[in-house]
Amino acid sequence: MGLKIFWTDFAKSELKKNFDYLKENASLRIAKNENRKIALETVRLTKLPEIGQIEPRLKNKEKEYRYLGHQTYKIIYWINNDEKRIEIMDVFDTQQYPDKIKRAK
């Protein structure tokens, strides 16, 4: 399909929060490695955009949000066919209160 990956400011901010948390509570090496793995996980979407499951907690939204799972994270995205891109909306740590996922912009 040839779609590009686009990270929203909100998703970048959440990824940075996760990085800062891991850096503080684990190590810089672990934080860098985890961010790299999360970013690499999204690359699969360029060839298989519908590989992610529909996010049930966001079904009532206008867009069809999907997610990829990576360890304890959900990478929330939607397929923007008009712009020919996959928009990464959120990197949600599933160890949080589940309904908090509805905050995705």
C-alpha cells in the first residue's frame, strides 16, 4: 500500500514520557532500546496497515483506531487514506487505568 508513518505530537510526547520513566527507573540503555523497539514495531504498518486489532475502548470515536501490542504498550494508530499515511496517535502503557486510553487525541 505504501503508506508512510506519521507520529502526532501527542504520541511523541507519550513516547518521551515512557523514555524518561525508563531512564529514571531502569537505565538510559533500556530506555533507548525500548523506544527503538516501539518505533521499529510501527514500520510493519507501512506494508500491513490493518495488522493491528481495532481498539475496543475507542470504538465510539469517528475514526477507526487500531493498535499494535508491544510488551506492556499499545501503539494506537489510524489509517489516514486521504493523506496516505498511518498516524500514530498514542503509545499507551497498559499498566495504567484502561479507560485512560480514551484520552487519545
